Amino acid sequence: MNAAAVTKRQQTLQRKLLAWYDRNGRDLPWRRSKDPYAVWLSEIMLQQTQVATVMPYYERFVRRFPTVHVLAAARIDAVLKLWAGLGYYSRARNLHKAAAEIVREHDGRFPDSVEALRTLPGIGRYTAAAIASICFGRRAAVVDGNVIRVLTRLFNISDDVRKPATVNRLWGIADSHAPARRCGDYNQAIMELGATVCTPGATARCDICPLQAQCAARKAQTVAELPRKSAKAVVRHETHIVAAICADDRWLIRRRPSDGLWGGLWELPSAQVSGAATVEAVRRLARSLGVPRCTVSTQPFCVSNHQLSHRLIRFTGYRCSLQGTEAADSMNADLRWVTLAQFSKLGISQAMRRIAEALGAGESNDRGTRSISRRQSRHGKPVRSAGTPRAASRRIA
Ligand code: SF4
């Protein structure tokens, strides 16, 4: 294909895509302005996540943190709390760090070039190009999962898209097709086509596609096979124990380290174990938290599986009651005693929310028994002693 023909083909694709997008682009909240804060936030939330899932999170987030200044001034706990359930929590932590950097280093204004945007935490090649093209009219192509699907089909590319060389090739094609004018709209158009028309496998709606005449895969009848991906990495199985340590209707929770899985979120203390979940492992975990003596129930209150992209985690939760008055001697800012209702209002993962719900359900089943004990106490039978959780609660309230 000579240079003139390539240019003509590129122009045809650009014109058809933009005309289609003008008529069919969805009215999404972050598309109603070119505000880089709104676009940045939506792009970060949409990574690995569907539009329908993102929508309520986005609306809540912009209500609570309407500007980059408000986000920068917020506590990370408040940010993680609004993010809870959306997954990939490093996105929220980076968002918070980047907001602080924009306020501190750029006087609260977003940088307008791809290069400068890429220096901010959590902003990679794709997000920088999306913000620069949509908000600042820069000519910068984007490649995400939707774009990969459209391009491999348009050009009938059967190389493995899990290989960096293939992705680089697709970035090159995307770049050569990005128009100088309306590049932000063009980027949104190709992503929109991938999301709503050029959908995975046999669901592609080629009959209504504006690019059907240009599509090589359609001609070759390879649409359903593309993009080609090598097998995913094997899913790893992990066993984690959860220590639900209770004293006077309060539970010991801790904040996870800021790096790694669910970083910065709160949890009922948990730990990965190499073999089966055992009561002894739970005791060890409790000791490591400064709770040297506690009674661990022999039966778990829940066994719950949580699937992540490359791991399947099996949580086994045990109730633990304090013996004696020691309660988390190493108490620090990352350990707290809270009721289950308070716990549910903090930033916690979906996996931990399910575990807390199982714990709460067990608690309500136990309430009948507890109220009998209280009635008995009114008749003169003591139900507490110095070694029961009431004594501990003096130190943990
Ligand atoms: S014709 Fe079909 S496969 Fe080709 S770009 Fe359009 S929807 Fe995708």
C-alpha cells in the first residue's frame, strides 16, 4: 500500500468513526465537560472496570471530592472508603498522591502534555494520552482493551496480544491513525466502538459497524477469533485465616500495610498460612497483635472464597474471645476496637465485607443466648469476672 493510499484509508477511518461517535456516543457524566479532573478520575476508575460499575462510584466521588484541591486535602481513609468495592486499591492511593502533587507542584492545574502527565503517580501511557487528547486537544493515541480488539480486527492481526511486541505494534498503528484535529473525540470513538459494537467473540455487531467495509477480519471471517490471547497464568490458591477478636461487642481491626493487596484498607486481622487453616495459626496471629491469651472457637464462623485475577483466596474465620485483661498491648494507629456497624462504614474490601456480614449474622443468632445471661444476672448471678472482656474494655474503649 503506497503512502497516499494509507493516508486515504486513515482519513476514511477517522471520518467514519467520528461521524458514528457524534451520533452514537453515550452520554456519560465525565463526557459532559473537558475538565481534566473529571476525565482523569473516570479514566482511573474505568481501568479493569465496566462503565455500569463505575457510574455510582464516580458520582459519589465527585460529590464528596469535587476538585483536585479537595481530594488533595482529604484523608486517605476517606478516599479508600469511597473506593471500597471497586478493587485495585492502588488506583485510589495513587489518585490521592497525584492530587497532592498537582496541588503542590503545579499550583492545582493539570499538566497539559503527555510527558508531564506521565510523571504523576498512577498515570501511565494510556491515561496520559487520554487526558492530553480529550482535555487539551493534543494529538496522542490511546490503546486499551477495546482499542486492541478493534485494531486487531480491522487489520486482521492474529499475533498474541499478551506479548509486548504485539502491543507495541498496536500502539504504532493507533498512533499512525490518530488525527491532528479532534483526537480526543477520535480516541473516545474507537473505545466506544469496542465497548458497544466491536464486542468480544461472536457478539460483535458487524452489521451495524461503521467500519465494516474497511474491516479485514470481517472479510477473512476471523472476527470471533480475534484478538488472540495466549492462556492466562495459572490461578494460585491461597489459604488465609481471619481472627475475629471480640471484647464487649467490639472487634479488633487493623489497617493493612499501604503497599500490596488491599493496601491501606481495614480488616479483621488476617494472615496467609502455608498449610490448612488451624486454631493454632489463629492464636499465633492474635499473639502477633498483642493479644497473648484468647479462646479461639474450634469451629470457624465462615469459610469464604474470593477470586482475584491470578489468585483464589480461601478465608477461614474464627471467633476469638479475650482471656484476661490484655488487649492488643501494641495498640497503635493501625489497630482499633470497633463495633461491626462502625467497621462496615470504614474502607474495607468486598472480601472483608462478606466476612463481617457472616460474623454479624452469627452474632444475631447468639443474641437470644446473651439476653438469657443478662436476665440471670439481674437475679443475682454474676456473669462477668475480672478476666472477662468487660475488664479488657476499660483499656480498649
Ligand atoms: S466490522 Fe465487526 S469486527 Fe470489524 S471493526 Fe466492525 S464490529 Fe469490529
